[in-house]
Amino acid sequence: ALLMLLTISLYRLPDFVMGPMANPFYADLGIAKETVGAVRGSIGLVATILGIAAAGLCAMRYGFIPTLLGGAVLGPGSNLAFAYLALHGADEGVFAAAMVIDNFCSGFAGVALVGYMSSLTNIGYTATQYALLSSFYALLGKMLKGFSGVAVEHLETGRTLLEAYSLFFVGTALIGIPALLLCIRLTMRKHGPTDVAA
């Protein structure tokens, strides 16, 4: 149970920590709000849908835990696209590519986690148990995301602002390593219905 709860609580931590700095980053990079909205509502949306579909297919083919492991790689790894964007500058093509990568990976990781948590609930208590798991997964991230701005300010010392952003995004990707290791451990244990492909 402890391994399961630790995995759930750490799984989306990189997204929680990065999230508050996304819009300030776009503004500091010089990307117009209209461009951000247009990309999010077009190819970004398509990428999210594709990520959701890919996670669903993986869960059906390989099972919940292998899909969870895939999401543990893709989710934090997508933050590296923003680290590259920060160093590359306000190139709309690179920005669009980063958004596509992030939206696809976030969609995949989100469905992977939802599928895994759903597989842990018992029929008859599904709503209550899922609500408890959802609250637990968000708790640590909500506590830490308030320090994101402070982290960027600290990293800016002796560097340009965009260099600080780049290091911050690399750091958020590295935050995903513990969850990745826990997912590997879950995969190695291979017990329970979560390991059986549908």
C-alpha cells in the first residue's frame, strides 16, 4: 500500500511544480497570448486527444502498470521541450512543437494515472475510494507548486531569466525520477489485477 500511495502522490508532481510558471514563461519569452491560445486550441488539443487515445490503447494492450510506467517517462520528459524552448527563444515553430509534445505526454500520463487509480478501487466503493486517491495524488503537488516562482528567481542569480527558466524546467523533469523508479518497482512486483492487460 505504501508503494502504491507514494507512486500516486509523486506521479504528477513535475506538472504541479511547472504549471504555475507556464504562462509567466510565455510572457517573458515574448509569445503573444493570442498565439498561446491559438496553439492550445488547435494542434495542442489534437495532441492531447492523441495522448489520451494512446494511453487507452496501451492500457488495453499491455495493462495499467506498464502504461503508468510509460507515462512516468513521458510526463516529466516533456518538460525538457520547454527547457529547450527557453534557450532557443521566441520561435513560434519551436513553441508549437513544445506544446504538442507537452500536451500529448500530459494526456498520456493523465490517463495512465486515472486508469491505474481506477484499477485499485473495489466495486461498491469506487466513488469514495477514487476520491480519496485523487485527493492524495494532488496533495503534495499543491503544497510545493507555490514555490515555483521563488525557484526561478533563485536560479536567475548570475544568469539570464530565460537561462533560469531552462534550468527550472530541467529540474521539474528530474523531480519525476522518484516516481519513475517507483513505477519500475511496481512493474517488477507484478501482482494484482493492475498487471493484467485487458
